[in-house]
Amino acid sequence: MADVQDDYRAHVATYTSFSKLVLFAILWIVLILACMALGLVGHVPVLATLGGIGGTIALIVAFAVFS
């Protein structure tokens, strides 16, 4: 019975980690799409570049701190 509990805890840990990875990927894709729209449609490429780089760094730091 102890193996079942250990397997369950490992499964929950894996599921939580995978959920965070998927959330990061979705947020990063939305950020990149918003920066592309800002740069291409809004004709503000410098702001889009800075937003993309800054947003990516912010996402990485946020997920590193909160995990």
C-alpha cells in the first residue's frame, strides 16, 4: 500500500510541473503574438522588441520564483 501512496505523490508532482510548463508556454505564445501585432500592425517595432524581451525575462523570473 505504501507504494501506491508514493506513486500518487509522484504523479501529483509531475502533473503540477507539467501544468506550470503548459501555462508558461501559453503565456509566452500570447506575449509573442501581442508583440508581433504591436510591431507589425502598430508600427512600433522598438517597443515590441523591448516588450518581447522584457516580457520573456519577466515570465522566466516569475515562474522561477513561484515554483
